[in-house]
Amino acid sequence: MSTPLMPKATAVWLIDKTALTFEQVADFVGMHPLEVQAIADGEVAQGIVGYDPVANMQLTKEEIARCEADPALRLQILASATPAPKARGKGARYTPVAKRNDRPDGIAWLLRNHPLLSDAAIGKLLGTTKETIAKVRDRTHWNSSNIKPRDPVILGLCSQSDLYTALAPLGERANVPLADAQADDAA
């Protein structure tokens, strides 16, 4: 069973405003009955303002009245009361400080071995900006004299499967089988 939002505040409100047993409140909010009793005694949650589960559409007055009449019954949270968690995007890719200097080497390797790979795909694969890719391509990068094309998988900037995923549409556009692209990568 899912628990209500703000369980302690909900327990405070249920203790103050209803005649429910400690066990019923504890079962509803997902707490131990002794903790609910401590809240009722004023030992715990002294500064917490009660959170009305009826006003916030987690319970109905009828549900509370039904459970007050019979201590053996348990409160049931409304199905629409708990919001579905939001799906999080992947966000920016983190590259450890020790590997950040290897990024231009990986960019140079991708530009040399896969020239049809777009800047956006390289940026997503290595977690870099289009500006950095352009500077490596034009040899205007501040460290261009020391850039040596090296495989980004070996450098630990991306995984082999991520590289294959980025190259899969490229193999279709260039009419090159993916197996040939993988053989080139191994060489």
C-alpha cells in the first residue's frame, strides 16, 4: 500500500482531528504504532503542523467515519492521491577531471575515423560541446599541438555499445555495414 504525502504531518492531523486508533493511523501513514502514540503524547513531532488528508484528496470523510466506527478496519488511500514519479532525463554526462584532457584526443579520433558522424552525435557521445569539436577539427584548440587521435572507448570516455549505437545510423547512410565499421574500430 502506498503511504500519503508527509506522513508525520498527516499523522498529527489524524490524531488531533479524528477518533482513529493509533494502529489505524500508524497503518495508514506507514509508521510504528508507538511512534504514533509518541506523537499523541507530544514527545515527537512537536513543531509539525498537521496536514489535512481530506483537503488534499488522500482520504474522504466517509472513509474516516467508516474506520472510526470499527477499529478493526484500515484506512484506504485514494487511488489518485499519490502522484506518479516524474521520469528524469539523463542530464549532462560527467567526465572525471583526470579524463577531461583526453576528450580532444577522442574527438580527433572520431573525426578521423568517422567523418560522417555529426557534431551533435560526437557531443552526446563524449559529453562535449560543438565549439570544442569545431576547434579540434579546425586545429584552433589551445592544445592542438599535443592532440593525438585515440579511441574514446580505450580512453574511457564512452562505452563500446554507445559508440556502436552512434555509428549504427551512420552505417546505413554511408552504405557501410556495421561489421566493417567495427572492424575499422578494432584496427
